[in-house]
Amino acid sequence: MNNFVILAIVLAGIFIAVFSSPKKSSKLKPLSHLKLQPRRPLTAREQQMYFRLTETLTDCAVFPQMPLAALLTTSDRQDRNRFDRKIADFLVCTKTLTPIAVIELDDPSHNNKAAQDADRDAMLRNAGYQTIRYRDYPTPIQLRQDIETAFKKVSGLTAQSN
């Protein structure tokens, strides 16, 4: 009887190990079989905006295509899933890399995304970031004014937190 119980336990263990292991429904292709193509980091429209930002805001650091996961953090996985694959068009910082504002260049594809844009802006605002949205390229004067206004808000928040 003892041998039968031991055999049953061993067989049950083998059965569980074999059938409960994660199934590999699709094997990864070898790297040599990947069909990859190069891609420009910015669209033509984003590139033009990047040059406008860097030429106008010479006393700032401008980072294009900034992952929100580099700007936001949380210990809650479900909350992280709301932003971890999203990208801000541009992050404008002081030369000491203190963030001033997130810049979004909205194109016609944003016409039906007002709610999504509002959610993204709210997440960034909750973490202390200001989002500035442009539908068209701002003039250098408008851009400087908007960044100066954002900088004053950031400076005020920094002074209050110290």
C-alpha cells in the first residue's frame, strides 16, 4: 500500500509538472529571421517642431519622444499600465534638467481623441507636469511666452515644496 501511495504521488507530481508548465504557443524567431526596417525617430512635422523648439529655446534642453514611463512612476501595476507605453512628443527642461513642460504637437488625428488627451494631461498634471498643446507650429514669440509662463509655475511649485 505504501508503494502504491508513493507511486501515485510521484505520478501526480510528474503530471502536474508536465501539464501545468507554461505552454510555448509560439516560439520566438531567430534574430536573423526578423523583418525589421529602420524608422526615422521623428515625423517630418515633429522634426520641424523640434528645430523650432531648439532654435527658440536656446537656454533649455529639449528631449523628443519622451516615454511617460521615464517621467512618471507608481508602485501600482494597474496604474502603470495606463501610461507605460505612451510617449510625449517633447519634454522641455532647464539646462539643469528640471522639467518645465511637456509639449504635444496635435495633428488632425487628435480630433477624435479629446478624452484620451485630457486623461494624459491629467496624469501628467497629477505628477506636477504642465502640458502645452499646439495644433500648429507656434511662433518663436508665442513659444517663449508659453515656456516662460510654465517656468514661473514650476519655479513657484519648487519654491513651495522647499
